[in-house]
Amino acid sequence: MALITRRGMLIGGAAGSGLLLAGCDKILQGDHLNGSASFQRVLAAAQGWTLSSQRFLLGGGALAREFKPSDISRHFKANGTSHPGGEDYARHLEEGFANWRLRVDGMVARPLSLSVDEIRRLPARTQITRHDCVEGWSAIGQWTGAPLGPILKAAGVAPGAKYAIFYCADNLEGEPAKGGQQSPGQYYESLALVDCFHPQTLIAYDMNGAPLGVPYGAPLRLRVERQLGYKHAKYVQRIRITDTLAGVSGGKGGYWEDRGYEWYAGI
Ligand SMILES: Nc1nc2c(c(=O)[nH]1)N[C@H]1C(S)=C(S)[C@@H](COP(=O)(O)O)O[C@H]1N2
Ligand SMILES: [Mo]
């Protein structure tokens, strides 16, 4: 929790945050063509992010190992769902995901709704990492995406919140769910907030320099590099901030957790 405390100080620090807020208001009033209010808020929040990331490292936080472009696996296995199916997803695919939204809600001061295009216009991070699946295979890939930290910072996580729950578009057992509503068999995952603010935790949209393919979670997936494969939710539509994992499907915090896997899957 030290990271949150440090971030709290950063956000709360009088001069810095005042400047950021002033800048943000000006953008909000001035130019609606440049994106939604959600987008402008995240853009403003992202401006202090490099500093937060550096403090994370100086504070002893560990990064997952990053590799060279020549290390990238020629074949990266697609695992679990490789196509969500269903009318909803088919329509999104046909529209080139122009109407896909990433919603951020729950215990936040300002719920957000971001288009894929807006997420692509946020400051990005690219990392080459090794993905480890519990089934016993690994592959190295390059991921580009928006760090999750500034997105949650812009939403304003409420005091007492503990987790982020990621709702996916695919259902492994029945009818595909619509618009981020949870139904039995639907894939979902969750992280402790501290892991959401890790510098390598991304809402990723590119893999090996090209837009994510359908098997790899198009249009948006989570990358959380210090954890096992099943935590890396694909086809993400909604992030809900909460203080409990109860009440969502089996209540264990994830599709595979409800079927016996460990919730904390650190590597
Ligand atoms: N929505 C969704 N996310 C998912 C899964 C899934 O079936 N559905 N499988 C998980 C598992 S077990 C792994 S190993 C990785 C596989 O990611 P990949 O298909 O890009 O290799 O996605 C994870 N995220
Ligand atoms: Mo996996």
C-alpha cells in the first residue's frame, strides 16, 4: 500500500495537482473536438505519470523483465477464448470497434467512458515481456497500451476501494453477455488496486506493432506483467472499482479463480 500512499501524496501535493486541475478545466471548456470529457481527464492525469513511475522504481518496486525485439516469439499461442462470438461482438468487429467503450465505474468520483481511439491517443507504453500460462507454456510478445494508473487516477478512486474488476465480452459457457453485464460463464478478472498502478499494467491495444487480433483480445486487453496468464483479461469492456469481490459470479475474483485457481497469481 506504500505506493498508494506515495501517489496520494503526489496527487494531493498542493502545487502540482492545482496546476493539473487548472489545465484540465481549460481543456474541458476549450476544445470538445479533441475528445470526450473522460479522455481529457485521463490525458491530464497521464501528464504526471512518468514521475509516479520513477518514484515507484526508486521506492523499490520491481518491474517484470523486459526483452529485446529479437526475443519476440514467432508463434504466440492464443489461449482460452479465441473469438467471443455473439451478435454484439460481431457488430463491434464489423464497425472496426468504433463504438467499443471502456467504462470505468463503481467506487469512483467520476465514471469514465473511453473509446478505443481515445485510449490510443493517450501517452503509451511499449514493453516486450514473457507471458506465462499455468498450463505450462510461455511466449514473448511486445505490447503497447495506455498505462492503467492514469485512467484510474482520472476516475478518482474512492477511499476504501480495494479492487478493480475487469468485465470481458466472452462467455465460455453460454450466451455472450451484453455491454459489460456479468452473466454466468462470462470471463472476468480482478486485481488489487496496487497492481493496477504498477507501471507495466496496461490497457493494451497493439501486439508486436499491430492492432490486437481477435484471438489476442481485440480491441482492448489487460497486461499485468508480474502475474500469470489468466489474470490478463482479453476483450475488456468495463472496469468496476469495488471494496469486495463478493457478488460477481462465484465471488472469488475471476473466471478461473471461481474454478479453483489462486486469486493472487504473482510471478
Ligand atoms: N476474456 C478472456 N481473457 C482471457 C482468457 C479468456 O479465455 N478470456 N484466457 C486467459 C488465459 S488462461 C491466458 S494464458 C491468456 C492467453 O492470452 P493469449 O490468448 O493472448 O495468449 O488470456 C487470459 N485472458
Ligand atoms: Mo493461461
